[in-house]
Amino acid sequence: MRRKNQRGLTLVELIVAFTIMSLLTAMSVPLARYKVRREKEKELRYALREIRTAIDKYKDYSDTGKLGNQKKAEADGYPESLEVLVEGVKGQGEVDKKIRFLRRIPRDPFTKSTEWGKRSTQDEPTSTSWGGQNVFDIYTKTTEKAKDGTPYSDW
């Protein structure tokens, strides 16, 4: 016995609406997680490319003799640390001008820190411990894997 002017939803209508909303939410959560993961992967690729480009540029400058007072024999022309790329190095014949290769060390999107795994020219290609002689390559310290199964540290 319903009145003509009474408005509202019945319990059945509420349950159906709630079920539909729950299904839509459940479908959107994996998509959101996938999008966040893809964004982190994109940031990781960009950070790795930026640091590796700076290392290569440092090596090129060192090989052509544009950097002054370098221990080339010990470091093989590579930077001694990532901080050297940020702090800068005096150029050949320069008194107070420094050549900087990075503005800052990029943040690793997975570990949320600026600590990167490093490899020197004397280390094995798959080594996870840094010899400390120079910085030939970098990798992320996360143990997570990409969707295709490759570890992010191999990128």
C-alpha cells in the first residue's frame, strides 16, 4: 500500500544499484594499478636515460681532454661517483668555472630515493656490488619485475 506522493527507492533497487557500483569499482581498480605501474616505469626509463647520458658525456669530455685534473688512469675516464656529475668538474684551463653534467640526481620511482646501484668498468655486467673505482653504469635497487618478467634492475 504505497501512497501516490511517497518517493524513494525500495530495498531491491538499492541492492541492485549497489551491486552495479561495486562491479564498476572492482573493474577500475586493476586499471588504476596498471596505470600507476606504467607511470613508474616511464619515470624509471627517463631517470636511467638521464644519468647514463650524463655519464657518457663525462666520458666524452674526459677522453677529449676537456676536463682538468682528472685521475684518468684510475677511473678510465668515468666519474668517480654520481655526485661528481652534479657538483661539476673544472674544465681544462678553467680557474673558477665548473662543467656540470646533471642538475640533480634523479629519484628512483620504485625505491623513492636517489640511491642507485652502480657498476664500475672492473665489475661484472650482472654484479650487484660496486667496486668503487668509477661509475660505468647504474641500475635500480628494486627487486620488482616488469610485466614481461624482467627485473627492473636489468633495464
